Amino acid sequence: MNLVLFGPPAAGKGTQARRLVEERGLVQLSTGDMLRAAIASGSDLGARVKSIMNSGALVSDDIVIELIRDQLDAAERAGGAIFDGFPRTIAQAQALDSMLLDCGSKIDRVIRLRVEDDGLMDRIARRFAEAGRADDNPASFKVRLEHYNEQTAPLLPYYAQQGKLVEVDGMGDVQAVAAEIDAVLETVAA
Ligand code: AMP
């Protein structure tokens, strides 16, 4: 099963993806985590993307598509992936569809965590206190939200047209959101 967890920054995608990894053995493919690991390792890629990420802008489609391509076979062998923070543009979504098709696979569901913008800044402040992410500051967050609205939100009609989009209330506590997601996943297994 392949799922896309969809929503603005701090919607709770990572939290839910990690839970699904533990409970269902799927592989979490978070391009944000991969890019942060590249920065932490001091690689060339990390050096190229560091300032872009810290500003809140998107790194290039080519970079993130290659990161995903490298992991896709292993994810398919494990039974599928939870895409967290990818795709973020139409070009990425098209590339993902085509890469999965090459493996004889597909996206099963796109779960949109619906959250109100007003609540997000509080979540970001809390996450900064807990995790210290460089881009969890008000200026970068504003840029990230703009990119989400301009480049990522257009994926909603893209996936709706494919009949794959499901909406979940992301404003509840972690358990309530988890229960809604699990109910959606029941419909995939059926
Ligand atoms: P995230 O952890 O998903 O919030 O991603 C953190 C940052 O990494 C984003 O603000 C972007 O700079 C970069 N990034 C992560 N995933 C992507 C993607 N799919 N496309 C472009 N940039 C990305």
C-alpha cells in the first residue's frame, strides 16, 4: 500500500507517518528528513540545499525526485511507502506516478490532514522548542506556507481527479487523527 500524507507544514504528517511505520511496517519516505540528514552529514547535497531549506523555499524537483527514486525499490519490497512531504509540486506528483508505474505499483490514497492556518504557528513554536529545526521560525514558516498554498495545494485537484483524495480533520489530538486515518486505510484493504 502506498499513501501520501498531505498537508501544510506542521499539520502532523511526520507524527502520523512514524506511527504507521511502527504499526504497519510501511516505509516512511520523508524528503525533508532525507535533506536534513544530508545537511547533518556534511555532504555536497547538504551544502547545496541548506540555505534554501532554512529560508523556507522548496529545493528543486530534480533533487527530491532522485532522493525518492533511490528508495522506491526497497519501499516496494517492504510492502509500500508513506510519502511525507513529497510530492510538493505537480511535476513531483507526475514523476512519482511514473516511477511507481515502472515498478507495477501506484498511490492508493492521498490523505489530506485538514488544519486551520491559525493553529499552525503555535505548533511550529512548540516544535522549535522541542526539535530546534532551523526553518521553524516565523519568517521561514511564512515562506513555507506560501509555497504550500501556491505550489502544493494544486495537487489536491490532481489527486481528487484520480479519485484518491480523502480528507481527515487534522485539528484533533494525535489519537483522534490516527483513528480517522485508520478508518481510511480500512477502505484500501477492502
Ligand atoms: P519538511 O520536513 O517536509 O517540512 O521539509 C522541510 C524543507 O525541506 C522544506 O521547506 C523544503 O525546503 C525542503 N523539502 C522537503 N521536501 C521537499 C519537496 N518534496 N520538494 C521541495 N522541497 C522539499
